[in-house]
Amino acid sequence: MLAILGIPAVVLAVDVRGTLTVPSDLASQTTPVETDAQRARARYWEEWNGVLDPRPTRIDVPREIAVVLTGPGAPSEGEQPPYRVHNGALAPATLVVRAGTAIQIRNEDGVAYELFAEGLSDFGAIQTAPGNARPVTVPQPGNWPVRDRVHPHIRGHLHAIPDLVARGFVEPNGAYTFRGVAPGTYQLHVFQGPRELHTQEIVVPEGGQLTVPAIPLSSSPPQGAAAP
């Protein structure tokens, strides 16, 4: 009826939800490489001491794992997680941006940071004072390690994708949510640091939210799995 009357139909955006099954042996991508001297001073929970079993290395799922949608059309207008530095770490540490689109990385700590992407001149080391936001525009697709000139423990990885549509909110238990996604066909990608752990096609229907079947992640991604 709307088409007959010449009135455009309203396309309602919906939420897309799902869960990642994260294996316990999935290695962290943000642990700094230690020197021999640092390894010699192993923490009590990292080596056998006759009393406590060594604690396995754990990853911070919301910080390290990014779940995104790519596809034709404009970026989603739904709410998406912010880019920030919080408690001495990038949050998220796996940053995914739409190539050619400006973002802001907010410094929520009480010290200044000088973030930069290795090999990317458009993301050089510029001081960001506490409470301020650093604008960044990545003009071309690609992926680069992210570091800080002042604080070497800061580690992250940046992916710039030309057809990025939406970034999901990720919970510690692996649950994720995309807010306000328009109906259509998309590719869902899961990144951890420089690696792409998973990709699949999803179809977002008109009306009602979509729940994607659980996605089991592997600690050993297939050979050749790489970022766009």
C-alpha cells in the first residue's frame, strides 16, 4: 500500500546477538614480549612452586576480540563501542575502523599517551592529555600494530576495512550485540589482534532481532586466515 501511494516504507533496524565460544588455551595477543631478565623473575602464579598450580594465561575477551559486520551501504547508525585508553590499556585493543572515516580514541586515564600505528604515517605519535580524545583517520585499508611511544606496555592492532558497517559490543563471556542494524546480508568477522579467527555470512531480517548460532573459536586459525 505504501508503495502504491508513493510513500517510502520505513526500514526498521534491529539488534543482532550471538555468542563466541572462546577456548581456554586461546593465547593473549596483548601480552608484551618479555626480556630474558623479566622471564627470570616469573610471577608466583606462572610457575610451579610446590603449592599452587601455575595459572594459565587468560585473555580479556571484551578488550582483545572484535566482532564486526561488513557489507554494502553506509555504516550503521546504531550505538557502537567507543575507542579509548582505560586503566593503562587500549580498550578495545583490537581496533577496527572504516577506512576513510574519522574516529576518536579517548584518554580516560590520568597520564598522557602517545599512541601510534607502526608503518602508518597518518597515525603518528601525538600526545593525548588526560580527558582528551585523539582524532584518527586511516585513509586506506590495511592492518598495523599499535604501540605507545611513552608506555611500551601498551599493545594493540588496528584494522581498516573499506566496507565496515558495524562493530559489536562484546561481553566477558563471549556474548556480543550489534545495535540497530538495517535488514540485509552481511559478513560477520571475528578478529583478535592481527588475526582473523572467523568469518561467515548472516542475513538480518526485517523486524525482530536476529540471534546468530554460537561460534566456536579455535586456538589455531586455519592457514591463510588474515585480515582484509
